[in-house]
Amino acid sequence: MTKITPDDVTKVAKLARLEIPEDKLETYANQLEKILNYVAELEKIDTSNVIPTTRAVEVINMTRDDVVEITEI
């Protein structure tokens, strides 16, 4: 994996319009590199037999009939 540098963090921060203090650039570079290395590890996992899904738990919309009710205010 390519080493993430403080300059890389500065470029990404500029694109995202974020202000990052100079003393945090090295910290963020290390954290970002760890995240990208973890993602690279996840990419090695065979997911060919996994059904694509949008959420971990199926959500069912509960609906009711749209009935007009006359009320007195």
C-alpha cells in the first residue's frame, strides 16, 4: 500500500474544504493509512456468495389507508 503523507491529507482536506491544523496532519495521515490498509484487507474477502443488501436488518414500511376524517376544531 502507498504511504499516505501529510501532503496527501492537505490535498484531500482542501478538496473537502476542511481546515486541518498543521500539528494534526501527521496524525491524520497515519489514521487514513490504517483505514485504507484495512479496506485493502476487506477487499481480499470472497463475497461472491453473499447476497447484496442495503441494510443489515430488513425494514418493512408500515402503512395505513389514507382516510379523510372530519373533525371539529
